[in-house]
Amino acid sequence: MKQTIAKFLKIIGEILAFVLLAIFLLRVIDAKFPFISKVEVLSKIVSYALTYGFLVLTSIVAVSAALNKSWILAIIILLIVAVIVIFTFFPGVLAQIGV
């Protein structure tokens, strides 16, 4: 059961990594030839996608690796991620870290 979940998370992580690389590529191209930054909503979406995408990707990779060790380690990692997500909803936290 653990191996099946770990394999599933690995596949999801690989897909998400590719998507995040593509979004980052768009952001880098936008720095030279502005097209995303001209549309404020699209710029915010890309910014949030990179911020939360990084969090989701690292969480998936960490939980996938932890499942090969023990369930307790996976739960600890998920608790850490939950604390991070909760704190991002406090006013000013995202602005302070540069998002």
C-alpha cells in the first residue's frame, strides 16, 4: 500500500515539476519581453502558482520519500506543511517573504 501511494506521488511530483518549470520559463521570458506582467491578474496567478507550486512539489517529494521510511515521518511532514499553509494566510506574511 505504501509503495503504491509513493509511486503515485512520484508521478504527480514529476508532472508538477515539469509544469512549474514551464511557469518559471514564462516568468523568465516575461522579464525580457513583458507580456504576463501587463495583465495584473495573470501576473498574480503566476506568482501564486510558483509560490504554492513549490510548496506542493516539495511536500509531495518529501511525503513520497518519507513513505518509504515510515508513516510517522510522513505525518510529521504533513503537519509541517499544514503549519506553513496556515501561516501564509496571516496578513503580511507573503509580502514579507517576497510574494
